[in-house]
Amino acid sequence: MNDQIFKTPIEYLKGVGPQRAEVLKKEVSIFTYGDLMHYYPFRYIDRTQFYKIKDANPDLPYIQILVRLKSFEVIGEKRAKRLIASALDDTGEIELIWFQGINWVQKNLKLNQVYIIFGKVTYFNGKAQMAHPEMELFNKATKNNGNLTLQPVYSSTEKLKQHGLDSKGLQRVIANLLDVCLNDVSEVLPSYLIHQYKLNTGAVAIQNIHFPTDNLSLKKAQNTLKFEELFFIQFKMLRSKLLRTRKFKGNLFENVGDKFNYFYQNLLPFQLTNAQKRVIKEIRLDTQKGIQMNRLVQGDVGSGKTVVALMTMLLAIDNGFQACLMAPTEILATQHYHSIKALLLDDFVSVKLLTGSTKKKERRIIAEELESGKLSILIGTHALIEDPVVFKNLGLAVIDEQHRFGVEQRAKLWKKNVIPPHILVMTATPIPRTLAMTLYGDLDVSVIDELPAGRKPIETLHMYENQRLRMFGFMKQEIAKGRQVYVVYPLIQESAKLDLKNLMDGVEVMSREFPLPDYRISIVHGQLNAADKEFEMQRFVKGETQIMVATTVIEVGVNVPNASVMIIENAERFGLSQLHQLRGRVGRGAEQSYCILMSSHKLSKEGKIRLETMVKTNDGFEIAEIDLQLRGPGNIEGKQQSGIMDLKIADLTHDQKILQEARKSIVKIFEEDPELQQPEHAILKTFVTKAENGIALNKIS
Ligand code: ADP
Ligand code: MG
């Protein structure tokens, strides 16, 4: 075995050379033998089966038919010029047609020969037709293909094709590659797992993923490579979790003290839901073990995560620690500050807010009080971890809306105390459980799966542009009842200017429809400075304005219980999870709330499914599942931190079972042999050693 061979620069491979190497690097990031070996086909053409012309139909994928070429002729002029051929088998006739490369085809076609034609069959005027078929003379084809029955198809690009690396070209160089290094492919999984899950050994999997002999061997190779991939992503995460719990002690929150109890008995304005109680209990158990807690609390918008965070902070304080809460935006941090202040009595515990706009003098006071321990709770944006803020004894850090905080940022927090603080991450972006396992594999997960009692489910409607007057009428009706309304415009990140224009056009329409003095409108968008934003927000929060026109800056966390209508303009331009987040801004009070999705009549198929889903369900987890199916996991927020982007073959939508099996086996390994000392784990030990020596983990070969 020789691992080094996989690091050989790709230009040294037979059939590649410096020029093609350059294109391979630029176009598809293939630098080495190893990279090329892991460049898998994205589909396979079934060469095992021949169709008859009478059975061919447009519903079939690319198929092959054995035909005899009867005639061909060029017709039309210039741009309309085309080559039409007629071919027969014993069941009927098919028309073959070329619009390009006509001269070349014409020169090479041989009348009365038997060909394998390959392509997609369509019907035109009741006649079977195949455009630009791939053609091979029957004899030659059978000789060349050998026992290759499933032909790999590799994705290529224009540039690659110009250099002779279309799918077929790639197939050739990969065949050369396997000739020289298939024997050097080393095993990566312990052999008992290969046995238990009926996987291939490494080399066989590589051989069969590129050149399968039949569907069964292909399937097995795919399973093997998916398993390997999902195994090592999770192995890394679970191992770092293991190391962390070993390396760091955790602060002990053993006592439920005065602050917690007093708050619970005297200040809490409502009954906790059972889900909230359960999550608080899970946190309590976690914080008594002497190991550092890293817990993700998932709960739909409005499920009441803030109060869970607050009570955990009180628990920290009761045990002599300080706590901090971080939010992704200033608006949200400020909102948290106000709502937490409102829940606590003035001098009950000391709480302060630190954001980008905090004045110097106030900053100094905060710094002093944090260091002396006078300040118990600090709320802020992530400026909080960048800031050279020194705590006397930080015991807990709460991070709201996790997906904007990476693993590395979390790690920074650990340095804020001798014993790293417990970490509680809160997110309203519901993530299917299995996906959460991979995304946040190093976190434990709690779920608040219940909304506070008395909430009426939000009613969602989809309206088209021509129903706009009806929508205005509805707004007026609700405002007359004393309610407030959000109107949200999409944010096109590429063009801040265009966003603003969109929004301002909207504001103009709104101001005409809802004129002063009867109506007042707040306007909030990303280009306002913090003070103006806050001012506009507060006018709406206090009920001085009835309508808030905004871009998606209001997406996370804003809490105005009296707002009962959410209008989303150009709703088709939003993703599902974002729509769901926005809808969650209403339905926070006792009133019946509504969400109106405005769209044009022109909807993509996917856009239509998104809007229908929103109308159909309020369940965040169901929406997340559908979102996952529509977009694939590659587009789920937070993926950048997880390695999911690098998945070469596994697909989290379809391979959840493999994901779970892989995880199960890793958990078992760490339970039974955490040091990886048993001989059958030597292979994993090597992997770990390599990893610790800084070798890229996803390039194991
Ligand atoms: P989210 O989970 O989206 O962060 P919040 O914590 O902002 O939700 O809570 C939404 C609203 O519900 C707040 O006004 C909060 O005071 C209220 N709330 C939270 N828990 C309960 C409960 N158990 N009963 C009634 N209202 C609650
Ligand atoms: Mg919240």
C-alpha cells in the first residue's frame, strides 16, 4: 500500500498532461490522483437492455435500440438545415435527426449497417424520433464495451469538453488512473463494520463506482462510499466532543437558589408549557455533571425559548456565576434586553446591553462591572465575543439564532473563563433531526415542541397581485380592530440599491392607501443606522404606528404581540424557512393572526410548492422536511461549518438511514474503546493521528 501515490499531481497521469491538468484544476478542483479517484459519475447509462422501437416512449430515460440504417438526407437551408435519417428494427421505424455537425455525421453514416442508437425518444407527428443520438456500429460497440454494461456519466464543463474531457474523455483518464493505483487504495473502515453492513472493501468500491458490472455491484459500491463518508464526518465530530468533555471540566450549577425560585414563583407571568419545563430539566441535569454543556434548544418561533434562556441564566447566577446572551443583530439584542428587563424587577438582577452603538462611557462602566462581578447578565451582539470583555466568572453563554454562529465562534467563548462556560444555543430554524445530528453533531439537542396554550394557529392565505385591493381592505379591517400589520419585502443581497427601491416603491403605495393622519407607518431597512432603526422599531412596538414596512431585517426575534397580520410581498422569492420565520412574527398574542403571501401569477413549480406548503401547515418540522426535499441539504443554513458541503456521494435527504447506522457504530466504538486500542480499531487510530497531524480529513484515500 502506498498512500503517497494519491498525492501525485494530476498532470503526471497518462492521458492528462499539463494543459488538461490546468483545466481540471480550474474547472473542477481536481489537483491530484486522489481527487480524480473521488470524482464519481453522477449517473449511469444502462447498456444492459435493448429496447424495441414499438416499446420506446418519451417517459423512458436515455435508452438504446438496435437498428438498421435505411436512408438519410439533408433538408432545409442555412439555419433550418438538418439531417434526417430513417432507421428500422423488426417492430417499426424511428427518425433520427441532427441540427448540428451535419457534415461530419453525413460523412460517417453507413447505409444498411446495424447500429446501436442511444438517446431520448420523443414523438413528433405520431412518429418516434431521436435527436442527436449517440451511434455505434454494432460489432465495434460490442467489442469495445467488453463487459461494461453500466456506462458512467461524469459531469463535464464547456472548457473540459474543449480539451477532450467530456464524459467519455473523463472515463478514459479515470480508467488509466485505476490501472495504476487501484491496488494502493487502503481500507478506511474496521473490517467488522464492512462485514456487518455488507459493504465493499475500499478498492472494490472505487472500481465499481466508476465501472460497475451490474446494478447490484453499483448499489453496493454506492452504499459503501456513502457509509464511509457519513461515518468520518460524524467520527470527527463525536471525537471532538469526547475530547472536549474530557479536557474541560464544567461549572457546577448545583443549587436552585433564590433568584430562580423567586422568579418562578412571583415574576413569571404565565405557566410554563410542559415542553419548556422538560427542557429546563434537561439543562439542569446537564449542568450538574461537572462537564461542559453544549446544548442546542430547537423550538418553533413563539415557542418561548427566551424564558428558558432567562431561567438558565438565573440558575447560573444562583450558583455564583455571570451569564451572557448573544443575538445576531442589534435589533434582536435590544429586543431581548427590553423583554428581559420587563420580566425581571428593576433591582432583582443587574442586566446590561452591549452593542456596536453603546457609548464609550457606558462601555467602560460595563467593563468594570463585569470584571468586579457586579454585573450578572450581559446581553449583546457577537461584538461581545470579539470585544476584549473580561468577565469575573462567566458560567453560561446563551446564543440566540445559532445558524449565524459558527463552531469556531463558539470556541472563542470557552476562553472567556478558566472553566469554559456552559453553552446554550437557541434556534427557531427547525432542522430535521437527522440533519441536526450532522450539522450540530457535537451538540446535544433539546426540542420545545409545544406552543404556549391559547395560541390560535395562524391562518395563511396566498393572494395574487390582482387581489391587492382585497388585501388592502383586509388590512384596514384589522387595523380598525386595533391590530398592527407587518409588510415585508424581499432582500436581494446582490443589490442593496434595488432592495431599497423595491421597498420605497412599496412605501409609496402604502402611504397612498393608508394616508396620515389616520394611519402611521414605520419603515425599517438594512441601510438605516442603528439609532434610526431602533427609533422606528420602538414606534411600532409602542403602538404609535400601525404598519411596519420592512425588509427581512425583522426576520428574527422581533416580538410585538399586538401585531396580527404579516403581509409578505413577492413571497415566491423567499425560501421556505424564511417564510416560516417571518410568519412567526405574528400569532404571538391571543388574537387570531393572519399571514398573507402576495405573489405574481408567474410561479416556478418550486415556488408554487413553497407557497402551498405555507398555506397547508404551521408545523415548522414538517416545513423543514419539505424544504430539505426541495432544496437538498446543500442549501440549509449552517452547512458551511459542517462539512456537508463537501459531501461527494451521500445525500442527507435520502441517506438518513446510513447516517444513523454510521452514527450508531461510532457511538458504540467510543463507548467500548474510546482510546481506539483494540487491534480492529487500529485503522481509526491511524486516521485520528493523521487528523491530529493536520492532514485534511476528507481527503482520506
Ligand atoms: P421564541 O421561542 O420565538 O424566541 P419567545 O421566547 O420570544 O419565543 O416567546 C414568544 C412569546 O411567548 C413571548 O411574548 C413570551 O413572553 C411568550 N411566552 C413564552 N412562554 C410562554 C408560556 N409558557 N405561556 C404563555 N406565553 C409564553
Ligand atoms: Mg427568540
